[in-house]
Amino acid sequence: MATDRSELTSYEWRQLRARTLAASDVCIVCGHGGSDTADHIHPVSKGGARLDPDNVAPIHGVAGCPVCLRKCNSEKADRALGDVVQLHTSVDWFAGP
């Protein structure tokens, strides 16, 4: 398990997180908008790249999802995205207003 999580306070991580959330706020776990943080798709503790933009995606953090009330980041924990029960929503949900 990765114990050095200093990258989460680094300038590079904050910039990557900001770019990720600016591109999209749709959570990778529940599919609802309003994500307030970013998470590694493939966990760093399992060999995922720490600062690779392709390994980072929006996710709901401590406050949880305002729609389904899931604590997506807590549910995902250090598991790969494929091991997390994801909500399956219609294509129309993502079409926007």
C-alpha cells in the first residue's frame, strides 16, 4: 500500500485536479454531475501512475453526490474502477440541459 501521499498536496496534483474538473464534473462512479474532487482510476497503491492525466477522473468526495447521496470516493477506496458497483444511467442523463 502506498504510504507517501505527498503528491496530493503538490502543485502538480492541484493543477491536474483543476484541469480534470474543468473538463468535466461527471463522476466516474455514479455518473452524476457536481463532482468536487478527482481520483486515480487505477489506484496508485496498485501501480497506477500518480500524475498521469489519463489516470485521473472526477469523483464525488467527502460531501457526496447531491443526487444519489453516495460517497463515491469512499466507496471506490483503493479498488480499481472495474471493481466498484457503478450506476448505469441512460444516455439522455448525460445529454445535459
